[in-house]
Amino acid sequence: MSDKNRAQGAQRSFFSTLAAIAWSFVGLRRKSDFERDVTALNPVYVIMAGLIGVALLIATLLSVVAFATR
């Protein structure tokens, strides 16, 4: 990977990290996108995005169960 690609990858925002984590939750990700994410994502953003994703997943499941039991 060239220095130019690394510099572009290092500038990934929190919202692009959220998108990468969302695609990871779904399980649909191209190998090239995965490789770019591995080198470009900020670990702090990944942890924060993962926690937000887990909270949304749990809230969705609880809502579905609450709706189904009424």
C-alpha cells in the first residue's frame, strides 16, 4: 500500500467507522474494504462504534420481544 493511500485511510471519520462496523454486523464486506479498514480505522472509534452497535442491536431485540408478547 502506498503512502498516499495510508494518508487517505488515516483520515477516516467516526461516521465512516460506523458504516464499517454496521457492514461488519451484517456480515457483508468485500475483502478489499476489510483490508482498507484494518489499516485505516482508529481503534477508539471502532470500540465506540461497536458499543453503539451492540446497544442498538439489544434495543431492537428487546423491542421485538416486547411487541411479540403483547
